[in-house]
Amino acid sequence: MRSSISSSLEAIANVERQDGSSKHLSQNDSLSQVLGKEHPGRVRALGAGPCPTQVFGNAAGQSSGSTESNAEDKRMIVELTAKLEEEQAKRQSIHKVLGYVVQQLGGNLPIEIAAEMASLGGTLDSSCAGPSSSGNQDPQQKS
């Protein structure tokens, strides 16, 4: 028994010589490196009072991934915002082309297309839309 204690003490001293930060109380200190992980819900050398989250600030044995998660979330937001802006630009271009087509048709859309636009909530503003009367607007034809 005495030899196992002295060998443990030697191992602890050896770990502390190699890594000075292991002298400080942490979840990976010299005691935990030599003796193994503490039982769940306990902090070695502090008795039965404090729990690991009170001492170390996060769940025992689990690293806090919030920094990495936040960086990944921000990257994803930037990427999705760029995609959204690209899609909005495409939509505006399509809207302009559609306005031109409506002008060329003299404002007379086939019933199916007019119904489809109405169901999508698509309305052309006055700068894009041509005349909307039911007559043919061809300037070469006389009434």
C-alpha cells in the first residue's frame, strides 16, 4: 500500500514538473492525470459541497463549444444573407423582364398568366406595366 502511495506521489510530482499548469485546480490537473477522472458530480479535494459546474463553470468532462458554435453560426448567417441578396437581385431582374413582356403584349396578358400572377401576389408597378385596356394597342391598326 505504501509503495502505491509513494508511486502516485512521484507520478503527480513528475506531471507537475512537466506541465506547471497542472498544479492548478482543473478538470485535467495533476491529480486527475494520475488518479483518473473524479466521480460524476464531485470535485476532488473540495469535499461534498461544490459541484463541478460551480467550480469549473461548465459540465464536468465537457468542453464548452459555444465559441466555436457562435463562429459557425455567424459564418452561416453571412453565407445565407449573401444568398438571400443574390436571390432578391435575380427576382428584381425577372420582374423587369416580365414588365417588358407585359408592355410588348400591350398589357393584355393571357387569362392563365394573369391568374398565376394574382395568386403569387405579383403586381407590376406602373413603370413596368404597359397599357391595360382590352383593345389591341398596335399603333399600325386603326379603330
